[in-house]
Amino acid sequence: MPTFSSQASSIILFGPPGAGKGTQAVKISQSTGKPQISTGDMLREAVNRGTDLGNEAKGYMESGQLVPDSIIIGLISERLKQPDASDGVLFDGFPRTIAQAEELSRIAKVSTVIMIQVPDEDIVKRIVGRRMDPETGDIFHVKFRPAPEEIVARLIQRKDDNEETVRSRLNAYHQQTKPLSEWYSGLSERSDLRIISVDGRGSIVQVSESIRRELEVS
């Protein structure tokens, strides 16, 4: 039986790499008051703190293996017991598989799934055109956010911001997300789960406003 509070309702946010999911996650967290949960951040924190689950995960991480779902779910279960999670949380990019979704459904009540949709070709243009200032860490774009002329010469393209890598990441995303999308869509047909699909091709403000409006009527 689920162990979550019947009053707590959480949100799941999906989006392909380069869709602006991280930026929107922060805004959703601020507007709803639900703390943002990133499993990657949780793993690193648990390892740094030396918790039992962190130490268990560390062995997998150091050997380059995927951390088992049981450890990830254990970390989430612990996080959900903290006071700030009493009214639900925002899951940022989790779950990634149906198995994870099934496990999550046993410990958390999910009321809304938000999917930021951006065509692959737009994603490729966004990421391949990114340039970083190695001195400040600031990110620019050759078309959408040109850098000041005086620093253009020192900008670099990050190793993973090439078309081949981007398309590989997109393929992996679609392979993971399509089954999840179908799973949650099926769940929504027999429950009060709400699926929100948002066009992510607008500006940060436009996408944020679209999500806010949808959440207000949910």
C-alpha cells in the first residue's frame, strides 16, 4: 500500500535535453512551493554525507555502473519524509523508466505530469549553437544570444555540444520517454492524473507563462 499522505500531490517534469527544463523546474518550484528533486543531486549529496544509501551508491558510481532503482527510490523515500515535502514535490527528470514510475507510484502521489515539447531539429540548433566563456562560465548562442564582440574570440564549444552527441542523447530520450508517456497517459484515463503538454519553442517567459496557466486550472 502507498505510504504517502493523501493530501500531498507531486508534479513530474519531462523535457528533452536543451528544452529549458532546468530553468522551468526552478520557476515551477518557486510558483508552487514544491521543492525540486533531482536524483543526480540527491545521489551526490548522499555520497558526500556518507549515508548508508550514499555509500552503497558510491560503489556503483565509481565503477561506472548505473545506480540500481532500489537505491534511487530509497533516497526519494527519505527525501519525501522531510518537512518541506509535506505538500508534495517537483520531480525533475524522474522517473526515466516504467519500472521507476511503478516504484514511485507506491511512495508518492503524482497529480500532474508536465511535458515540454520541442522538435528535435530545434533542439539540435539550440545546443550546437551554444558557446561558453571559459573565464566566467557564461553561456551564449551564436544566433539566439550572441556574445559581446570583445569576448567572442575566447568562447569555446563544449565537447558534448556537437550534432552527433546531441542526436544520440535525443534518441535515448525518446526511447525512454515514449513508453513512460504512454504509461502515464494510460494511468490518467483511469485516475485523476493530469497530463500537461507545453510547446517549449517560445521564450523562457512564454513557456513559463504557459505552464503557470495550465497549473492554475488543474
